[in-house]
Amino acid sequence: MDNRLSESAENFTWLISNFVSEVSGVEHAVVVSSDGLLLAASRDFPDEYAEQLAAIASGLQSLADGTARMFGKGDTDQLILRMQHGHLFVMSISDGSSLAVLTSGDADMKIVAYKMTLLVESAGHALTPQLRNQLREVMAP
């Protein structure tokens, strides 16, 4: 298997890592496919943790989507899990894909949510079926 990324895949993974380095309080980020597979992870996030976060984000997104449908509340835009020492944000991208972001406890939640929205709006269109397939192949063990 050829593990080299196309320019569009490299640009997409760069956007994720750049988001982490530029948004204060953001520690890690992953992009997850609709079926729970890790598509991209920020630089310096160990693979095993990135895959675990992808599974967690996918499960949370699925539960939230089912809840929204059950109660007729429309689509799920964003989930925020507040923990004692940080936050987990999960935001829908496209076709069921999600962006999951881990933050420190002192992160400004409004800024993180706003910057995630900007990232999803600017990069979401780039996550084409072809790009998702290439990212899946490269991220597969």
C-alpha cells in the first residue's frame, strides 16, 4: 500500500494540526468518518489515543443524532463534554463525519467552538469521498 498523501490530503491534515497549534487551550484534534474510522489526527497525538478518541467521538455523535431524531429536534451540530480538567467538543462536518477536539480546562469554550465552526465551514467541503477514502487507506493499520 502507498502511504503517501496527495496534496489535498496533506493540506487537510495540516489544517487539523494548525488548528491545534493556533487555538489557545486546544490540545488534540481528530477527524472521524461516519463509520467511526480515524481519518486524520493532529500532529503529536499518539495513534492509539487518536483511534480511541475517534471511536468515542463516533459513539457520542451517534447517540446525540439518535436522541435528536427521537425527540424531533433536527440535526446535531455540536456536542460539548465538560470534564474536570478539560473539554471534548464534537462537531459534524459532512456526510456524518465529525471533528473532535480535546482542550485543557482553561480553554475558552466560546472561542474553541467558534474556531471549530470556522474550520468546519472552510475545510468541510474538502472532505470529499475521494479524500475520505485516501485518508482511510493511509490511517489503516
